[in-house]
Amino acid sequence: MLMRRKLILTAGVLATAGAVTLGTAGAASAKSSFTLKAGHKTVHPRSTVAFQLRAASDSAGVHLSGLRFCLERSAGKAKFTTVKCTTLSHWNRKDEAQIYTIAYNVGAKKGAYTFRGSVQSKDSHNHWRHPYKSNTVLLHVK
């Protein structure tokens, strides 16, 4: 009976570790740990905005690295088109998060634009998994 309890406890710890690396079971719970922020809320035409996706680590302190972060711009009703993607990131000790940064060049057209981030991890066959969407950010071009 004692050995069975140890086995169940070990399996639970392994399942938790799988959730951190965006495994199939824990991907939905890890989805809430991604936040997208823009360097500025209002910009001039033909300027550059830095978008940062913060991938917070779990309670065990495991970093969420090795992900692909894509920036998407709204293209109508509930449609988004991918603008840029990156896999480069750095660890921020102060925020305790893995930071992915994309610089986006704003065009000459004025107006309000909605952006969101999508995050993907790789499976055991080195293929990108289903993307998980982050929050949306509104950017005004004046």
C-alpha cells in the first residue's frame, strides 16, 4: 500500500511538470500565464512599437522557454493575421518571467488596431502544437 501511494505521488509530480512545459494536459491551465503588453498605447504613424509577451514560470520555478511567440493583428470580425514570429527570449529576474519581444513597424494609416499574441510549443516529433491565444492589446495611431 505504501509503494502504491509513492507511485501515485510520483505520477502527480510528473503530471505537474508536464503542465509547465505546455503538455497536452496542462496547456489550458498554463494559457492564463501569458500576458501581452505594448510599449506604448498611442503612437505616431510610421513609428515602431515593442510588444512583449510575458510567460510566467510556475510555482516550481520552471521557465517557459523554447516557445514560439507570434504577434497577430485584427483583420475583421474575430479574424487575426500573423504579423511576426520569434523564438528568442530572455529571463527577467525581477518579473520572474520569460520575456519574448517583437518590434512592430506601424504603417501610415491612422486609427485603432487590435493585437494579440499566440504561443506554441513543440511536441516530441519536433512539430509545433496548437497555438494558445493571449490577451488583446489596443493600439491607437494618431
